[in-house]
Amino acid sequence: MRYYYADSNNQPTGPCSLEELRQLHIGGTLKANTWVVEEGGSDWRPYSDLAAGGAGAGPAALPAAGVPANDKAAGPGAAILWFLCCLPIGFMQWGQTVKGWVWAIASLVTGGLAAIPAIVDYWMNYSVQKKRKVGEWEFFPTK
């Protein structure tokens, strides 16, 4: 099996065998978070998660530079469930535990007024987390 990897300019490089990728990793050229794809595949993954890709021809388009895909995105059912049951747990799904508790406390302190921006923030986080990982203190994320 042969693979392509994203070089420092985020350009597909290869194809290389798995052993060649290991040597590049040992030499420091390839990092654990370097994007790789199986030759003919379309599923780019970090080198640390190297797995077989789908069918196709040649190197597929790379994910957007600096915007890793979120492979653990919450579905709509889970997002709604945690929104209704416990807002901070909903934020925990996106690695924003403290921010979720801050929204909950702010809502209590303001008599529920802070719940309005909290709901907007929750919805925007849900929308964005399907495409990428959300930062811990990212408020009202876009793109």
C-alpha cells in the first residue's frame, strides 16, 4: 500500500510506502498530526491514525489548511438531548466544559438573560463542530 502526505506547504507529497512514512516520521519530517491518505483514497487522516481510505484515483484534495476535521462530531439527537437536560454537558461534547458551566452560572445570576446568548453560542458550536474541532474558549464560532 502507498500513501501521500501533506508537506509543510500543505501540498500532497508521495506516493510513499508505509515504511517510508515511518522513516520520515523517525527523521522528524512527518509529525503525528501530518495529514496522510492512501493512494487512490479520499479520506485524509493524521499520520497517528493511519488507516485505509476509500476508492479513487490519485491524491484527493487536502482538508483546509489548519482546520482539522472533527471525527467525533455530535449528532443532532445528542446535541438536543444535552441542551434540554444539561447545557454544560452539551458544551463538554466540544471540549468546552468550563465555558458551559460559565454560561449556566451566568444564566442563574442574570435571572435567565444570559441564557439567550448561551443558546446562540450552543447552536453555533453545534453547527461548526460538524466541520472542525472547536476551541475551548471559542464564543460564537463561525466557519
